[in-house]
Amino acid sequence: MELKACAKLNLTLDVLGKRPDGYHDLCMIMQSVELADTLTLEPNGDGALRVRTNLHFLPGNEKNLAAQAALRWWESRHQPCRGMDIAIEKHIPVCAGMGGGSSDAAAVLRALNEMESAGLPPQAVARIGEQVGSDVPYCVLGGTALAEGRGELLTPLPPLPRCWVALCKPEFSISTPALFARIDSVRLRCRPDTRGAVAALEAGDLAGVARRMYNVFEDALPDRQQARVKDVKNVLIQCGALGASMSGTGPTAFGLFDSEAAAREACERLSDLGGEVFLTRTI
Ligand code: C5P
């Protein structure tokens, strides 16, 4: 079976506090975009799980979230793991805050639900994903959604009016656990207006959503990295973005555009600065 695993963006991201279990309570609006990895799953009959990708530095064994998802699937079915070869063609930048690994894991769960004719509703597939990572349940469902708790408590929202997205992942990568650890010790200067953004979604007001986008992790980035993310956001706004923000724990920053030409122009300007640059659309 061949299927796509879409990237996600955080339109807003707020950290509400640290929990006794070591995780943080979050409040964020998630949005799927067309930029996607392609997965091919093939049962191999020898009981082993193998992952192959076009990026040599990604794990090919059970450390890969795609393989972990398959293991959790068989556990939840109370059946022995049937072997499978998983090939992933990566397009979503890695360690970028765009949910690439989580989305690959979610795609494996969706595929197994179909290949095994299990017929689980998406919410039940999402619950299996919770054990793989906090963003996996959202990646199973996709679209526009409010995510709370660890990220696994999902409320579908009215879809963001379709728009163009220019995004740039700067040259460095961010460790998600390390940035969560930093956020506990920084004073947050600004919080996103998630309630206002939800109201704007309900009104179908793209500019209203874009204006309210913010991600508190920007304040937790080390100075040089923070400056680089700010530079990307400035270019996006100068090129006519309705709003710009960082996604997840970064460092990818993106802008929403109602004009394709302006989004293309932003991508050209961003390419001159370096990093991985993509033009995509919201789903
Ligand atoms: O759930 P996931 O494995 O993706 O999380 C990776 C790490 O990110 C966790 O071990 C934790 O350090 C941090 N995290 C957190 N609060 C969340 C989600 C993740 O502190 N809500």
C-alpha cells in the first residue's frame, strides 16, 4: 500500500504548565498542509519490521516512529507482529517542528487499519497513536483542530480558508525535549490569542486567524536561533504574508498568503538566505 503523510503547522502554540508526569499541558491550533512524505508498506512474511528512507541518518530499525507505530498496532490487536517493509520518501524537513515523524507513524496506523480490514474509527486509531508520540493522534485525524492536554485531546475546528504557505526550515535543528526543558525557565513575553483565532476560524476570516498566530517556543530559543527565525518571519511579512509564526518547537517559520504570486516571491527571497524552503497549501 502507498499513502501520503502530510506535514502539520501550529497556527498557535501555548504552553500552560508542567505536569507531574513530566509532560507539559498545551493549547494549540494545528493545521495540515500538502507538503507530505510518501510511504510504501509491504508485508514481508518474516516477522521483522524494516524501515528504509532516502535520508541515511534516520533509523532503519524499531527506533523509527513508523516502526514503533506498527509495533503498537499489533500490541493493541493482541496479535504477534507481522513483518513489514516500510519505505519512506521524506519530503517534510526533519527535526523541524512540522510533525514529519509523527505523521509517518500516523500513516502506518491508518494503513494497517485498512490492510488488516480492522475497520477502527479514526478516533480509535488516534488513541493507539498516543503511545507513539503526543502529535500522532492529531496526525491521524488531520485538518484544522484544537489540541490540548499533551496534544492528544483534539477538537475539530472549522477548516482554515484555503491559502498558500511559504515556509523555511533554517540550517539548524531543534531537540524537542531540550526546548521543552528551556521553556520552564524563560519568562514568556507574549501569548497567542487561541480563542480569538478559533472565533476567526468560525467566521471564515483567514486574515483574522493569521493576525493572531503566535508560538511561545520562539521565546525559548537560544539568541542566535531566535534571531534567525525572526529574520525569516520578517521576510515573510515584507513579502505580504497575512501573518507569520514558528511551527512546533521549531525552527521552521511559515507565513500564510492569500496570493500565490506573493508566496512564490517570499520563497525566492527566503532561498537567498539559506535553509530548506517550500511553497505549499493548507488542506
Ligand atoms: O510525546 P513525544 O514523545 O512526542 O514527546 C517528546 C518529548 O517532548 C517528551 O519526552 C517531553 O520531554 C516533551 N513534551 C512535553 N509535553 C508535551 C509533549 C512533549 O514536555 N505535551
